[in-house]
Amino acid sequence: MTASAESGARLVRIRGHVQGVGYRNALHARATELGLFGWVRNRSDGSVEALVAGAPAAMEAILEWARRGPPAARVSLVDWTPAEAPAKTGFHREATV
């Protein structure tokens, strides 16, 4: 499967105690398991941001997972906006911005 205009895409921001607890790596692993495309990165404000694209059911699953995160995370807010599908296939970790 490849990322395409047919797949929805969302830019997701996760806030709370989500850095230093393995959140980015755990989201990367879960997104890969779900067959999603995109990336995840830490932000300098302490949040985590991800661009996710793929099948609607997989995107709903990652959003549900994002509200919990890994065991040490304490998620206070998950919000998202529609986005353009990523140009690259696969799911990647990106540098902090």
C-alpha cells in the first residue's frame, strides 16, 4: 500500500507529560503495526506531533492509542487537523522542532 490522496491524513498534536517517557518511539511502533504512513517528532514546547495517513480504521486506532500513549505518559490533550498525505511511504521518526 502507498500513501495517496485517497488516504486521509491528519496532523496530530499530543500534549501532557509525553516527552522522556518513550512516547515518540511507542507511537512510531504502533503506527508501523497499523500500516500507517507519515512521521512523529518531539516539539520544543514539550508536545509530540505526528503526521499520520492511511486507512480510516487504522487512523482511528492510532488516535485512540494516542489518547493513552505508553504506560509512563500522561496525556492531557490530543487534537488534530486535516493534512496533506506525506510524500514518503513508511513511518519515520523526525528531529525535534
